[in-house]
Amino acid sequence: MGKSMSQDSGAVQAPMVNGMDDSPRGRVLSAAARLFREKGFDRTTVRDIAREVGIQSGSIFHHFPTKEDILYAVVVEVIRFNTERLRAAMAEHEAPVEKLRALVLGEIEAIVGDTREAMSVLVYEWRCLSPDRQSEALALREVYEQLWLDTLSSLHEQGLFRDDPFIMRRLITGMTSWTNTWFHPDGNLAIGDLADMIVRRVVGEQADGNG
Amino acid sequence: MGKSMSQDSGAVQAPMVNGMDDSPRGRVLSAAARLFREKGFDRTTVRDIAREVGIQSGSIFHHFPTKEDILYAVVVEVIRFNTERLRAAMAEHEAPVEKLRALVLGEIEAIVGDTREAMSVLVYEWRCLSPDRQSEALALREVYEQLWLDTLSSLHEQGLFRDDPFIMRRLITGMTSWTNTWFHPDGNLAIGDLADMIVRRVVGEQADGNG
DNA sequence: TTACATACCAAGCGCTTGCTTGGTAGTGTA
DNA sequence: TACACTACCAAGCAAGCGCTTGGTATGTAA
């Protein structure tokens, strides 16, 4: 049996939510991500988080020095997790257009899929971090952004779109991040079709029907 | 002289910021919009707002019953103001593509121009409103959205783009609202060029060079 | 057995918060 | 002169907040 989990519902699947593991620390992070998304950082009290995890509010501070450190940890974990996932998804393709589609699909999946709470926190609770913490997280995020810029620059050099790749990335960020307000994975629109539609905003109709 | 404003710096220009007038109530709203954008609704205290206006914190409640009512008023005012402005901008054009450009330009101007504080609040502090207030504001917002949907539907019927007009509107909303995080009106990129670039995401390159 | 670390509880401190209260000064108007 | 209305002040209350404190139970290893 090894290290069995006591009083669990028996499900072996899904040891992580939002990219967090099942340690006490991970459980706090996952609950925090959920609550931060639902109510915002400021309206979420440490008592709320503690209640969700099933411990006393004071015990939170055994794992994190301050409430802001919880937010920072959520942000760092989700950036790390999704950078790695996006890198892997991209590596499966050769053609820049297909790489772009992998990036778009991966980013949407991060935003509306299993890391949606934490991704939402990344966008909406960003300013709750101190300036120092913002810079540190931004530095981490740069690796992620470089994946995008490399791919977009390739496409641009190949003449697949005309406009500035930097601005284009910002327009894409807008389109994808806004999906968290309206897109539901089990609705009428398939996530792949949405990704295709966004890819078309970049390279036009020439990307259709390939593969 | 009529109704002169006492103790003003003498400037006749710009009687409104964020679409709010210069009444005591309007001054509270304008200060609140600025602070809500800068620090978020929850981190802005009524004492902060009062200090900005130059009155005591308790006096705020002579003008608004609760702090949430201030947020709601900011939201309502900015929706009303920009709906009217957008309608006027649209009415100056006949061709759907030009109407679309007027909408895009108007929305960006609202987001990064004189109503930027209030527009930012609209996006980021939305969830701080009670569900009831959210519905009421949403109903107001629907008039605004209808301007977009009518224009996009026309373009769609004329075959100027293929994809679903409803989804297209959501992608545009993402692109425009995200500009508040990166676009600066006096930077290298002209606001008109940005608008054109976004229009191109919708109707492709066929919109270029007209007018 | 001793020693130390992890994970937690129960209680509560000090501060900030939204909001209330009771009152005052200035203005309009009949 | 009397009344009403708007705009505000000064003081402070009750509740909720992040975080601290001092302690206990359990596991591990010398």
C-alpha cells in the first residue's frame, strides 16, 4: 500500500488540481486558488481557506508566513506548471502554424481547464502582489512569453501575417484570457474549434483544413 | 455668471473625468473610479476616497448609502456615457466596415482614454457587485452590446467574415479590454493603427486603404 | 529514552474597516 | 423670521481582519 491516503473517497485519479500536489501545502494552495478566483484575494479570508482545507485559521501560518505568500505561491506554481506544459505541447509539432495552434490550444486549456482557478487568479489578482513579487513573477512569466514570441516571429518572417508580432501576442493574450468569462468546455463550441478560430485571427484563412 | 463654480483653478475645459460631472457626488465618483482602478475596490477604503475629495470619511455616506453603491454608480455612469458616445460615433458612418472601425476605435478610446479608470473598474471590480447589481448593470450593458452585434451581423451577412458573430464579439472584447494592461496613447503605436489592426482580425486585409 | 521536526489546535490581540450618530454652517425661499 | 435643504464635521462603535502565541499529538531516528 505504501503511503496510503487516509479518509479519501478512494479516487486514485487526479492527485493534483491547479497543478498543486496533495501535500498539506498543496491542499492550501489549491483551496486558495479556488477561493481567490471565486471571491478575489481581498475578500477571501485565511479563515475561509482554513475552513476549506479543514484546519484552524492559525494553522495556515505554519505553512506560509503571510497571506500574500499564498497568492505568490499560487502564481508561481501555475506559471511553472503551464510553461512546462506549453513547451511540451509545442515540441510535438514542426510547422510554425501548428506550433501556434498548440500554443493557443494549450493556453485556452490552461485558462478554462484544470488550472482555470489559478490562471484566473494570475490575471485578476495580480495587483494584490507587492511590486517586488510582481517583478519576480514577471521574470518567470518571460520564459512563457518567449515561447510565443519565437513562434510568432517565425510566422511573421515566413510572411504568414503582416502585423507586429509583439502587438499580435498582446491581441492573442486578450482573446485567450477573456475566454475565462464566457467559454465553457462542455458547451456547444468545441475547444479545438475555438483555438482554430483564434489561429485564423492571426494567419487568416490559409491555416484551414491542414492536418 | 450664472451658476459659477467657486474655488476652481479657473479651467473651463474638462468639467468631467470618467464621464462624471463636477458636483460633490461626481467628485466622489471620479475619485472612487481612480482609486478603484489603482488599488482595487476592496483595498480602497472610504477614508481613501474621502481624503482624495477633501472631506471626512463619514461625509461619503451623505452621498451614497454604502460603499458598494459608489462602485455601482461608477459602473452605471460609465456604461451610460460610453453607450451614448459609441452610438454617436457609429452614426457618422454608413458602411458596416467603417461602423466596425468606429466601434473598435471608440471602445479602445474608452478603455485607454478619458474613461479608462472607470472602464478598468468595469472589468476588474465587476465581481465586487452583488448578484442583483450585476444583473442590473448587465441589462444596461446589453444596449451597448447590441450596437456591436448588429454591426457584426451585417458584416457576417455580407460575407466579410465567416465565423460566428457572437464569438467574434467575444474575441474583440478580449483584444480591446486587454489593451488597458499595455497600450499607452502617447507611445509609438497610434491608437488608429491599433484599431485598424483589430479590424483586420475580423475582416482580414480587405479593409485596408479605404478612406 | 531522548531529541527534534511536522502538523496542527484554541484562544485571542491589536488594528482597520464600513458605517452611524448627533450636530453645525451656509444657502434658498416664503 | 422661520423653516427646510444640502453639505459637511468630529467622534466613535461593532465587526472582521491578518497574524501571534503557547501548547499538544504524532512520527522518525540516534
